[in-house]
Amino acid sequence: MLRALAAAAICVATSIGGSLMAAERVPPNFIIIFADDLGYGDLGCFGSKAIRTPNLDRMAAEGMKFTSFYAQPVCGPSRAAIMTGCQPMRVAERGNVKNTHPILHEREITIAELLRPLDYATAMIGKWDLAKHTNRGFHVDLLPQGQGFDMHFGSPSSNDNWARTVLLRDGKVIEDPIRQDVTTTERYTDETIEFIRRSKDHPFFVYLCPNMPHTALHVSDRFRGKSKRGLYGDVVEEMDFHVGRILETLRNEDLAERTYVLFTSDNGPWLIKNQNLRQGAGPEDQGGSAVPLRSGKVSTWEGGVRVPCVFWAPGRISAGTVCDKLASTLDVLPTFGVLAGAKLPDDRIIDGEDIRHLLDEQFDEANEDKVFCYYFLTHLQAVRQGKWKLHLPRPERPPWLRPFAPNRHIHPSDDIGMADPMLFDLEADIGETADVANQHPQIVERLLRIAEATRADIGDYNRVGNGARFFDDGPRRP
């Protein structure tokens, strides 16, 4: 009897161990929720007192909040970066031209194209913005289904002029203009939930890009007038509600412990929509807030590029953790690729890095030499390494940045030239108020060398980088 019990115990243990190993071998699912123009200070878990975000707050409490997570200062470049893991100045565009909003070349490799060979079902739901920054006259072959996605439901570009925004399903216009009486936030969520349920028996990847809270703002009757922050707050609170619906679906379908969910924003808040270009604080403001950061969208001050970020993966990411290490949207492709067991591209430079060690709370393994490069369109304006950020010298109104010179999107006090480099200690001065360049000449010199190496590799407004990609015939970046 003892021998039989021992044998049975061994069988049970082997079975359990085998099941756990098999579970570990199951590729995880991935969901990216990429809000549009949401500011660093617009969520409760990032300090907002006027906007209620209980679902995103719970997501942060159950996952990991990143406090030094970066995107790009404008929406199109941000979407190129997260899709390819590369600086937008490096990626190839159709016709070798660098556009304000990249027209992503078909030979670039997206996250969807990386995962598809592993039998992932892939869906792009929402704003795409990589087939030309317009809702009319876009390149149909460069829409999501031409870049690795099985299906697409959403708009080709931004919500600036809702009367000209169309709704697409798999490349075909199904509403012109898009109906805003039933909000896209709700409809995109419905499509996401349906896709999750339809795809739950094999690995899937969802890239969900709400049109909100980019203006023109629209909210359903259920949330209208409910927040302390006017229409903008109503829109964010509605988005929070629908994020909660997606997470609840994952729980109900027993997918939570098999899924990584990333919530972040494509850039900082659009201050031009606020009274006196201030950080959004009152009901009349239709743009967000980056408090305690300086400035907002369309700038390389922290408020333009440092964004709220939460990673959620129950059983894989510890609850209630905070990461202050440097990370960015560039890191998403290599991280998700390695987690899925994909072979990362070896025929091109990928700027991002695998940050699984951060998700595993192995913060002592963080790359202390890691650099983030702040490009505004084609112009390298700053670099960060560790706690140090160096703004590079530039004229007050660079002619190569027209029509953003002067930059009417930000406060005049932030639209400034710099005769000399300006250095900020972001740990001691997150608001970039005190230039300490004169106190740390060696750090300034080190960061200037990094900036020059970046110019040589990726490029700048007046030079083509040696590592920039061009796939079409003709001049390089005419």
C-alpha cells in the first residue's frame, strides 16, 4: 500500500509539474491599449484628483506602474515607434521621404508580422495613422492588413475633424462620416471583446487605439457631465470604464493569467486645447494635464513625451509594483517578441530592448547606460541617460521645424531657443526648472558625445543617419 501510495504521489506530482511546464510553454496573449493625447497626470493612479479612473487604478494596483516611460511628441511617429521598436527617424517610409507622420514602408516589420508566424491571431482596432495622416486619400495597401494584421476596425487617422473621419472595416469604408452619437470608444471595445472571445483558443495580439481623448471629443450620454473635469474628464472616465470591460472579459474567459496588457498614451496632452495653453485643470479645458511635468504634446519637454504606463499580467507581474527605470514604446516589440518565442529581426537595427527583467522586478539588472533620444520630427533636441537629461543647443524658431516654428501648441515660455546645452536632474527636478549644466561639465560632455553618435547613426534635420533605412529607389530623404 505504501509503495502504491508513493507511486501515485509521484504520478500526481509529475502530472502537476508537467501541466505547469505545459502552461509555461503556452505563448502569452498581448493587448496594447494606446490612448491618444492622454497626459501623464490624467489618471488617478498618476495623481489626478478631478478624473476618476477606478479600473485603470485597479489595473495599476494589480500590475506594474512605469513612471519613466516614454513615447514620441506627436501621434504618427509614436505609432511607428511602438509598431517597429525603432526610432521614427530610422524607419523606412514610402518614397524615402520623412513625413511629419510616417507613412510606414511595407518592408518594415511590425509586432503583428513578428507574431503571425507563431500562429497568433492579430487585430488592429482603432486609429492607425501609418498609411498617411489623413482620413481621405490614404494608402489602402499600407492599412493594418498590409502590415501583418488579420483584421482592422477603426479610422485611418486622427479625430481632428470628426465630420471627415471615416470608419473602416478591413480596408473598406463602412461609415462616412463616422457616427459619433454612438462613441467609438464603446464600439472599439465591443470589437475587442468579440475578437478576444473568438480567438481565445490560440494566442492573440490586439492593438487597440482609441480615438480619444484627442479632439474632437465625444462621449456617450451615460458619462456626459459626470466628471469634475468637464467634457475631457467625461471622455477619460468613459475610456476607463471600457478598459475595465476588457480586463473583466479576460478574467471571465480564464485568460487573465495568459495575457499581458499594456496601457499607455501616444504622447502628452494637447495643451492648445486648454485656456492659455495651461495644464488642463478646469471643466472648460478640452486637453489634458502632464502635471508635474513641463509642457505637453508637440514638445520634447517631459510633458510631451513621458506618458502614463501600466503593465498588467496576473501571475506574471507582481501586484502593486512601481518601476522608475527608463523604458519606452520602443521596448514593446522586442519584449513581446521574446515572451512569445519569436525570432527578432537580425537584418536591421532595433532601437528598443527586451525589458522582461523590469517586468520581473529585477531592477538591478536595468541597463544603466540606456539612452532615450528625444526627436521632434527630424530634429534631435535632447538625450537622457539615467537621471540626466540634456537639451541640445538650438535657435529659438528653427526654420526646419515649420509649421511648428513658432510652436503655437505650447506655452511661449517653453518655445525657447538654447544658446548652450541645458542639463536637468530628473530625479531631483522632474519639472525641468533648474539648469545644472555649469555644475556638471563632465556629464554635459558625455551626453554631447552620445548626441553626436546618435546623429551619425539615426540622423538629424541636416544629415542622414548611417543606420537610417531606405527601401525605395531614388534619393535618400529628399
